[in-house]
Amino acid sequence: MHPLLKISASTALTSMHPLLKISASTALTSIVNGLDINASVVKDLSVNGLDINVSVVKDLSVNGLDINATVVKDLSVNGLDINVSVVKDLSVNGLDINVSVVKDLSVNGLDINVSVVKDLSVNGLDINVSVVKDLSVNGLDINVTVVKDLSVNGLDINVSVVKDLWVNGLDINVSVVKDLSVNGLDINVSVVKDLSVNGLDINVSVVKDLSVNGLDINVSVVKDLSVNGLDINVSVVKDLSVNGLDINVTVVKDLSVNGLDINVTVVKDLSVNGLDINVSVVKDLSVNGFDINVSVVKDLSVNGLDINVSVVKDLSVNGLDISGSNIKDRSVNSLF
């Protein structure tokens, strides 16, 4: 429940508030909330603070944030998150990014997850690589399958091939780790593969009964687990309990917890410490800050943010952007 937000409508396509922008599905040229946006094609545009979720954007210019791109898909600009399928010669104000090909690019703080990156240069973080897959830069964690001639500002890494890469003061190259204890963080595991710990990132294929110091995680089965900050991406998680963050779920897929991001395919009766979420069906849920992007949400209640809806698609709450092609009976406590 946001203390300033209140929206009740059967259908909302465009709405504005100092803290909320809900855009139409198609916009060619618009000036929204003191933000100039000139684009060839923009779909599902939401600008305020400044989140922009679009299918296709060409030659986009957002006030305070210049973005010149040939093709950008699924663009989100605010602080500054940019998730794109293909970006060529991208320039984001304060963050210059010159790339040949970048897929699934996320720039903010500065996280960059890409399938393939060539000659990448990110302001404050110079990265010159031949081939990088699944690159994440900020803080500075880099988990890659193959990296050649990698140079990361503050962390020079020149390698021919690196798998199961550690980056940042903690050297951990492992295929299997049992009963691991790393830097004030005790980790007792049955089986851990592709472990990376620092800050503390843990990416594993299979983890059972994982216990991380300060962060207790009791799970039946966890795949692709990442703990620090505390991100947990899993295929299947049942009855998950994360210290400081209690999560009782029936089925959770692709779960990410900390800050508190939760991206799931299906979640029923979800309870996140400090954030109560009672839902029938939630897909692609992200809670923290508090962003909630979902395909379908029914009877959603998020602690601090009450949202009662029949059907919500592409919902984003906090900041507070809500872009939905179909929103009925939405009530977000009290902004109007």
C-alpha cells in the first residue's frame, strides 16, 4: 500500500501522477511528466522515474537520458535498467555503451547480463573482450562460460578460457564443493557445482539443504542458486526459508530473493518477510522497490502496497510505474 497512491478503474491506458505514469500501448511522440520522449515507435511506454518498457524503440531520447539506438526491444530506463534483445551503438547518458552485438543488456549500477558482447565499453567499467557469455558486471561479479582477453576496470582478467570464474578478492574455481566455508560465510552443502562466492554470489546447479552464514536456506531442491544480496534463482523451490526473509510457497520457479526480487512462473500463497503476498496465480513477479511485473495477478496483496485486481498484465509497482494492457478493478492505496 503506497501512502500516496489510489487507483480504481475498470480500464486504464494513460494516467499521470507525480509518482505514477501509465502510458498507452502506442506512442510516437510525447512529453510526459517533464520528460521529453521522441521515438519512431514506442509501445507500452511508461515514463516516471524513468521506467520505459517498450517492444520496439528507435532513436529514443528521454529527458536527462539520451538513448540513441538502432533497435531496442524491451527497454527499461530508470536508474538505468536497459533490458534489450539487440542493441547496436547504444549511448545512454552517463553510460556510454558501444557494442557490436548485445543481448539481454542490463545497465544500472552497472549490471550487464549478455549472451554475446564484443568490444564492450561501459562508463566507469571498461570491458574489452573477444567473446563473453552470461557476463555480469557490477560489484564486480562475472560468471561466464567462456571469456577471452577480459579486462574489467579495477579488475584485470586476461584469460584464454575461464569457467566457474571468481571475481573480486575471492578465488573459487570449483566443479564440486562440499562443506564450504568462505570469508565469514559458512556454507554447508551436499552438492555444489559452479560455485562463485564473493559478495556473496553462489551459482549452483543443484543444492540441497543449503546453509549460508547469516542466511539460512532450507530447501528441498534448488537449481541455479545465487546467494548474495540475496539473489536466488531456482527452477523448483518448496517451503523456502531465507534468514530475514521467510518465504512459504507451494511452488516457486525462477525465484530471486533480495531487495527483494522474485521472478516466478507460478506462486501460490507467497509470504515474503515484510512483504505479504497472497495470490491465486502470479507469473513473472518481481517484488522490491517494489516492482511487480506480472502476466496475470488475482487478488494481490503486497505488504505496504495493497493491490486488489481482477486481471493485471505487465504490472510494475514502485516508482510507481504501472503499464498494463488490461487492468480491471485496480486499487493501489492512495495516490489520488
